[in-house]
Amino acid sequence: MSLNVQSLTGGYTRIPVLKNISFNINDGELIGLIGLNGAGKSTTIKHIMGLLNPFEGTIEIDGLTISEQPEEYRRKIGFIPETPLLYEELTLKEHIEMTIMAYDLDSSIAWSKANELLKMFRLTDRLDWFPTDFSKGMKQKVMIVSAFIIDPSLFIIDEPFLGLDPLAIRDLIGLMEERKDDGASLLMSTHVLANAERICDRFIVMHEGQIFAVGTLSDLREHFKMPKASLEEMYSQLADKEGF
Amino acid sequence: MIVSELFKKRTGYYYRQLGKYLKYVFNDHFVIALLILLGAVGFTYSNYLETVEPDALLPRLILFAFIIIVIKTGGIRTLIQPADGIYLLPLEKKIGPVMRKNLIYSLIFSIFSAFLMAFLTAPLVLVLNQSEEQASVIWIATVLIAKTADTLLSYYSFKLNKAEKENKVRLMTNSALFSIVFMTLFYSLLIGFLLSLALMFLLGMYILDSDKKTIWNWERLIDSEQKRVQAIYKIINLFVETPYGNNKVKRMKPLDAFINLFDRRTDLHSYYISRVFFRQTSFSGLYIRLTVIGAVILALNSSTWLSVLISLLFMYLIGFQLLPLKQLLDKTVYFKLYPVKDTDKIKAIQKLISKVLLITAILFSLASYSGGMDSIIVLAANLLFVYGFVRFYIPKRLG
């Protein structure tokens, strides 16, 4: 079992944003994290990343916790943030070199992976540029390349589709499915429910810092008694009924 | 909300923020170093005044550069914020009175600072021009008029939306300013003064005419205010972390060769900060400026002990301005996510600062060569300083 979150309560200050949430992601599983703005998706992600400390509960990746083995724990995670985070002072090439150094990757293997991805995203001739000058979609592509070359066992992908062109969305989905088949776990937070429905194995529906429902599409259909409904239909129905 | 009211609130907030941060600046022992430095520079300057030849070229060139810098630095405090480009657009006309107030305020402030600099340089100008003491009034007046003209030019450029026209006015005013200062220093005080009056008259006519049109160039307003505020906070950032530490980054590809000399690609933090050092102009630019100014002062100075003092002070300033590299490492989320140890940050900074300071130490020692043992004494003092600064001061200050 790759990621295991047990009765996690946490938040930024002393007021808990997340209230006692538990879930797990198995190897080779892609989970969609769904909820309205402010439901607690990003806070959950920050806790898993180790940017926030839980008030209560535990988070384990392959049995490791951040407090006991911080370096090994961090090496397991590849992160694609919602807003691209880039070094103002470094070129695209140097971003990749930084990643190689930080995660102690084998340089030639990592570069051959990187070159393949750069070619896929048509970034090869921009290696000497500052990515901070790129468009939103191109920055996002840089983040994708950096995350995929480290070959983590857990991918955390926060709202990946915004700003990407249709080709890149197709390629990203292809990459995610490829990694999934290799046994990696993926946690994806998104509002693009049509994409989520198409690629996710299971869904976690969050509301006000709690997990409202977990399961596959058919589990959710059964749970909400809406056979044949799409994720989007179920979600808006649910939101209206429950007064989300 | 009434626009003037909004800007009154902003002015209050702006000064409260500045005051809050300046408290930290003036509480630091850096200020004592600066005072000693000012004293040493003043002492060198007054000694120098007695020896300078009226037909010397070097002091004229230095003075020329200095006065041009005085005239061209500083801008108009507008307190325009980036979001105004969206929210205040419909209030275009109501911005006019507020901006005129800003102009008057900025004029008073810049005239005051220009007066101070003109007053301090007046004795040197008198010696160079072999004139009577009354002539210093003409010098000061010329500098003040030139400064006013430059401030008016910046105000005027807020209203220009056409690049060609703006470039023309800017080019003309700037070349007029250059020739005024040049005439004053190399030819005659009086002619420079008369030229400055003529420039002021022409520019004034032009701007009064254009002020009637009220379309503001918002992009420029926002951009210039951002730059101005960042320049202020760049200095404050040396002492205390502020949320305004956004710096200009330049690619400067030719420097990649130097970066490779500095960084052997062995450790993550070094890799990052050596690139930051070269490409963030606030770090590398200030380093080069301080090294050059220090070297020039050392070359002009002949007293051994003063040389040692000046050299050490400049070394301290250079080392000191590099300390905020730590803030940068702390602020970057990635260094929290990477699987690396936290203690390496200070080690990387020590490595970079010691390399940079060693280069300056050697340059300063060469600059202070004047036939005797000066160079060797300065070098020894500098090396001792580098050891102490890197080994003891940095861990204490950043740890």
C-alpha cells in the first residue's frame, strides 16, 4: 500500500481545516480528489507533502513517515503544483539539473527521460531560457517534466489541466496511465470532472474538511442512488441537495 | 470611494510600513560601519581637495558620473499598485489632481537630496574651475534645475502612449542634461547654468501643453512605481526580511563560464545560489559596484592605516549584502520538498561568500599598491577578515 492517511486532523493555524480524514491509495492506482473550492483538497495535499504538520493522525508512504525518515519520505513524492513554482534565476536546463541533484538521480538516465518528455512537450529548443518567461501552459509542462523524471512511487498532481493545450492534456494523461501501469500511485485533485471520470480508478469527494464519499464510479452511483449518472451530474445533484 | 481619499490612506500605510522596517535598519551595527565609512570617505575627500590640480581630468570624470547619477536616480512617488490598472481605469480623470500632488511632493524631496549632493561637491567644483566662492551658488542652481527637469520628464512620460514621441523627448532631454553637466565641469559654470535655464523653459512649455490631455500610460505608472518601491526594499531587505523582495533577473549568458568556475555541481544549494549571485543584478551588480568604488578610493588614498580601514569596511559591506541569500533559500518551497538536509544552506553561503571576498581581497590589495608595503598589509588584513567573517560572523548571523 503506497499512501496511507489515518485519521488526519490538521490545518494552518490552530483551527483545524481537515477533520479526521482517512484514506489510502494502492500501488498502481489513480485517485481523483474532488471538492468545491475551499473543501480542503490543497490542505490535504500540503499535509502529505510535509509542508504542514498534522495535529493528529498519521501519513505514511510505503510505510515511511516524514518525522522518522524525512529524506527517504520526500524522495518518494513527485509533485505537480496547481500554480507552477519555478526558480526565477535558473534556465529550463538548470531546473532539470537541480532536480537530478536534489533527488540524487543517475544523470544520464534522468536526462534521457527528460529529453524524451521535452520533445513530447516541444520544449527542446528552450533549454537555455528562463521558464519564468514562459506561458502558463509551458510552465506547467516544465513542472510535469521535473516530476516525471524523478520516478517517484507517489505522484501528487494538483489541478493539472488548466492552461495546457489539448495535445498536452492528452500526453499528460498518457504519461499518468503509463506510470500507473508501472505500479506508481497517483493522487490528482481536479475540477475537470469529465477528465477525472475518464481516468481515475477511485474518487474521494471532500466537503468542509471531511471525506463525504469514497469509491469507484459505480460505488458512487450506488451510494447516491443515481445509476448511469456521470460524475458531473452526481456532483452537482449532490451539491444542490446537500447545500454545499 | 473618492480617489484622493484612497491615496491618502495609501500614503499613510506606505510610511507606516517604511517606518516599521527602518527601525530595524537603524538598529543594526551595519549603520555604525556606514558612519565610519562616511567619515573615512569625507576625510579622504577633504585631504584630496588640497592636493587636486585645477586641470586634472580624473576628478572631472568622476564628478561628471556622480552628478549624472544624482540627477537620474529617484523618480516620482505615485503609490500606484498593479491592480489599479484594472480597478481605477474608469477614474482616469480623477487621478490627475492626485498625480500633481505626487509630482510636487517628489520635486521637493528630490530637490532636497540634489541640493545636499551639490553642496558637498561644490568645493571640488570651485577648485577645478578656479572660481570665487560665490560661484558655488551657480553650481548648486544648475544641479537643482537639471534635477527638476529630469523629474518633470518622468512625470511627462506617465502621459505618453506613443513610443516614438517618447523616445524623442527622452533622448533630447537626456542629451541636454549630459551637455549641461559636461559644459559646467569642462568649460564654464555660467554657460552650463544658462543652458539649464533654456532646457527648463522648453521642457516646461512642452509639458504644460501636454498636461491638458489626461490619458495616463497605466503600464508605465505601475511599472515605475514597482521599480521604485523595489529599489527601496532591496536595501531594507539587507537587514530584515520583507515581503517585497522581488528582484530583477537577467540571463547574461556570457557569465555562464564564470558560474561554472564557481560551482562544481556537487551540491544543490551551491548550485542554486551561485546562479542567483550572478543573475540577480541586485547581488552581482552591487558586488561589482562596491568593489570598483572601493578600489578607486584605495587607489587615490596613500595613508596605510586608512587604506586598511577602508578596505575592511568595503569587504564588510560586500559580505553583508550577500547575507540575504539565506532568506532566498528559506523562502523557496522546493528546499522544503527536496530530500536534503537543512544545514547545507549555511555551508553553501559560506563557500560562495568566501570565494567572492577572496577575489575582492586580492583586487583591493593591488589597488592600494603605492610602492611600499601597503599592498601586503592590506592583503593580510583582508585575509584575516575573510576568515573571521566566513567562519564566525556568518554562522552567528544566519544560524
